[in-house]
Amino acid sequence: MKSIFKYILPSAALALTLGITSCTKDLDVDPIDPNLSTELSMDGLFQKCYANLALPGNGGGNGDSDVDGYDGGTAGFIRQMWNSNELPTDEAICGWGDAGISSFVYNSYDQSHPMTAMYYYRLTTGITTCNSYLSVAEGEDAQRVAEVRFVRALQYYMLMDAFGNIPFVLEPATKPEQITRAEAYDWLEKELLEIEPALAAPKAKKSTDAGYGRADKGACWMLLSRLYMNAEVYTGAPQWQKAADYAKKVIDAGYQLNTEGANQWSAYQMLFMADNGETNAALECVFPILQDGSLTTSWGGTLFVIASTFDGDMHANAEDANATNNTDQAWAGNRARPDLVRKFFPTGNVPQEQSYKTAELAGDDRALFCGAGHNLDAVKVSTFTEGFGVAKWTNFRSDNARAKNATFPDTDYFLFRLPEAYLNYAEATARLNGGRTTAEGTDLINKIRSRAHASTRSEAYSLDDICDEWCREFYFEGRRRVDLIRFGKFGGNNSYNWQWKGGAFEGQAFPAYRNIYALPSKDLTANSNLSQNPGY
């Protein structure tokens, strides 16, 4: 049985934290509910710092939202991180009528975009909570203080990556000042290096192990490596050697690539299943966001990536044609653009089969696409069957036992996992090696591909090969926008197109200023210290 980290608590326990969990207009706001207890609970506040990543509020799936003015399920961290980094790219498309979906899909978002605002306020809410803990943490355990500083740094990183020049504050009851992206980068580097010694030693863990779900040195190194990987985007100055060095720290820290499947499930599928915290899949995870069908009931967590990618005609279980994703939710929304599917079928002949058969025909366990009853091209964006379904995320268990809850999944969200360190090292050293992988980099990519039973090679991989491998390994995990920007394939004048890029079916360029999102207009009105990002 999954051992849930202490931060996953019922609303009654979380309500004992300080009343700082709402965020509108700036990073220092009043609680949504004036009746919330203001009794200080350091345990509760510590847990709340982590819980912002997993839960929309204190009341569960149908309860309140920490982000004032926004529905809790929609404004969940996982949901809006995913939307912001997947829907504008060559991977995902959605035809829902929700405000903001189409402008993501067509790369036409502006400062009134509701979903980027939800993401912004989810992150600033989390930062506010961390600031509140740290302001009263004198005498607290040094490791716990370092963990909260890590969680705050993680959310500042996400904010800086998405929004560029951002509001910044480290003390409660202080109006944020705006700092540049380069200044945010410098602070993040200094902060992460400073807290590293106080964090627990890196260790591959299952949910039954102490510390599962909490940040350790491995998570800190992974975030540093990600920061350095994108340093040229953020500051104009590349830091490839540092990116490689910190990726190597993670690689050498004892995390293990999951290579053994179970029953009808491949090793790759086990990373995205209900018991991923209990099996050897967990040993690949460097930092998970915990999910539990009884305790983390949210429409904006892992349920979102499961339910939104299925309709009732899809089924991911080769042994049960009546099952869909093992929840009672199938929202028929997000599916693959053809450009993603063709990464696995570069010569054409894309099969219209259920996902497990597609993976077999692709010769790659990661090709989990449902073409049965679907068209490859999304000519009509509003129709779910226009575009292949994606059966990557499920609530099935690899031991085929019953799920805990009929609606909400147990599937943990692996925010950082070991293959990111492999690809960071391979790409960073390739960029230092004339654009071709070193022998060690080639071997690391081959390890990822071997796990998926895909072909390997002895010759070096090019940067374009690596960009495609990022897609094949991490599609629908909420990071593609970041990778495309780093490779110069997102906004601006470049020759890389995908279907509906820039609002044209065949794809067209869109302005480079849309590589970052606009600050929400209501924040600009509320805080005179802020100015809008260029172009908006």
C-alpha cells in the first residue's frame, strides 16, 4: 500500500496553517476564508508548501481553491504547467471551448489569457506559502528549511521560465519588485547552491521509504542542471559544462532506470501507472508529486493528464478491452498532433491501432498512441478523434490489482526522473563537442532507447536527433515548450513547423516574444512595480 508523505492531509489538518493560501494581484494577500484558523502549525505550514504542487486547495476535488477567483481543479499546478508547456507545441492539441485553449493551440495568447494567469497565480501562491514558513522558521530543523527553500526555488524557476521578468519577494507583507530573467537566474543559482549541503543525501526511494516525495540533494542537482541547460535562453550565456556536471551528479547518485516490465505492462508504462511509487519505477524518479485516490482528490493533478487524453472508446490495457484508463473519467480533450506520432514513424505507414499494438508496430514501447477510430491529422480541431489518442498516463496497476478509487488516481507525477539527467548530459556535452554526442552521451541515449526496446546506434547522435529524443521520451509530461525554445524551434523565424503552429494548418512562424508569456493584466494594475514583457 502506498505510504503517503505527511503533506497529503485532509482539509481539517491543512486549515491549521497560517491563512496565507490565496493569491491575487501580488504575493502578499489575505486568506480566501476569513474564518480560517490563524493558529500557527509549523508542521501544517511545512506540508502546505509541498501541497501546493499536488492540491488545488484544502478541500479536495470539489472543495476550495487557494487561488482566489479561479476554480481549484482548473488552477492546479500540474494542469496549468502541462497546458502551458504542451498545448503550444508540436506534441498536443485540444479542441475544448474553455477560454484560453485555442490561443494556446494557435500560439496567439496575450496578457488576458486566463490559463497562463492560473499558472502564474498557482506559482505565486506557492511562493507566498514558502515565504510565510521561512519567515517564522527560526530554530526549525535545517533540512526542512532547506526543503522549503527548494520548493520556493522550484516555483520561482517555473515562474521565470514561463514569464521572464517576474515579481520577486522573499519576505511576507512586502510588495514584490520586478527582477529581470537574468537576475532571477542568478538568484536561483545562488539559492540552490546555498541550500544543497543541508538537504538529505540523494537516494532512490519507493513510497515505503522514508523521505519519498521530499526534496533531497538529487532534486537540487536536477533543478540546477535544468537551470544551466537553459542558461543561454535565460541570460544569453551558455553553461553547458555546468549542466553536464550536475546531470552527472544525478546519474552517479544511485537512481535506477526502470528496465523490467510486469505482466502485460512495459517498463516505460510502469512510470505512469497507479503503483509507480511502489514498484521499481519509483527508483527512476528524482522528485515526485504525490497523488492518492483517497487523499489527493483533485481535477488538476494527475487525473487531468489521464482523463483529458482518453475517450470511452480507447483502452490502454491489452488484457481488458472494456477498460479505458481505469478511472470513470474520460474527457476526450488532449491528443497528439501528427508531428509527435511521426517521431516514431518517420517513414510513414502509421497504424490505426490501440496503443499497445501501435507501440509494438513502432518497435518502441513509448509509442502509446491510439489510432483506432482516429485520423492522424487534426483537420477539425474540435473533434477528439481528429488526432491520435495518447494512452501514456493511466490509473492501472502493474500487478493488475483494483484501483483504490473509481475516480481519482494513485499515479504519482514524476516531475524529475533520471532520463532527464541522461539527456541533459548527452546534449550538453554534444554542444561542447561540435554538435555530436560523445561516446558517453551516445551510450546514455542508447540506454533510454534500449529500455523502450527501440533501436540503438554506435555512431554519434546529432542535436536534431537529441531534440527528437527529448520528445519521444518525455512527450505529454509538461516540458516540450522549454526544449523547443532551447533548440531554436519555437517562436521567431525558424524553419521548424508543426500542424496548426501559428494558427495555420500547415504551420507558420509566430513572433519570438511569445517564447515567454505575458504577465496577467490584473497584476500589472495592482502592482505599479511591474511592467509588461516586451511585445504584449
